[in-house]
Amino acid sequence: MAQGLWEVHIFAESNDKGLKVRRDAQTAFGVELNTARFNSKLKLTKQAIEIGIDVGVEGRYEVRAILMGTNESGVMQAIASTGSANWLQAGQQSITLKLDAKFIAESVLVAPYALKNVQLINQTYMAFVQTIKSGINIAGFGFNFDFGRKIGFEGELDLR
């Protein structure tokens, strides 16, 4: 079965005391194939977060997320929405979400930072592929994520 919108038609016929009884019904449904998924690769630099993706079907994919920071009361607040898309071949690939250090600094929000509601979208089929609602906690990597200094992290993280 191919991805997309489908419709099923059902026709039935029976006999009730010599009378033919005919019925028909129809319903529509959508089919989304698991064409890609986040893998456990994550690379963090001062200006970007590169998120690894295992691609099963070549196409245009988008990653989008909400960048969160911590206010003076210790509560997480949204700084900005970030997203990026690219045409990806089958295999291990990645999409990089750019970070604007100046914009983040002007937000007055501080570490810990996090990406929340991280979504992987297959733009070729206009389908959501995977969502990590809990997000990626940047503070959990054991370093001070200060946008004023040069930092970097490359490692693995369970994104499944």
C-alpha cells in the first residue's frame, strides 16, 4: 500500500425472506509510512544543533523545534521557533538547526536550555514522521551552555 489518502468501498448483498437486501458503505483513511526517524547522533556547537536522522526513503525532510531557556524564577520559557529542511538521501543523514546567539542573549533567558516538541516531517509526502514532545535537554550534557563562549559537544543521545 502506498502512502497517501485512501478510500474503501464495501458492497454487501443478502436475502431476507425472498427479498434481496443490498448495502454499501465507504470510509476514508490516511496511510503514513515510516520513511525516517531520529537516530542517536547529536552535535552541538555555539551556533547550531545538528540532529541525526536515519532515512529509509529519499526525500525532503524538515526538523522543527521550540528553543527554550530558563527565566529568573527557574521556569522554562520559549525563546524562538527554529527549523530547517533539506533533501536527504537514504542512509544516515542529519539536519542542522541554526541558533542565533545574539537573539538568544537578548532574550534574557539563561541555561539550562532545551529544544521542545522536536518534530521530523517528510515534506515530500506532507506527513509528520516523528515527534519528541519531551524534547532535548541541552543542560544534561554536563557543560555550561554559554552563548558568549565557544563551546562544543558531539555525542550520542537516545532520541527514540
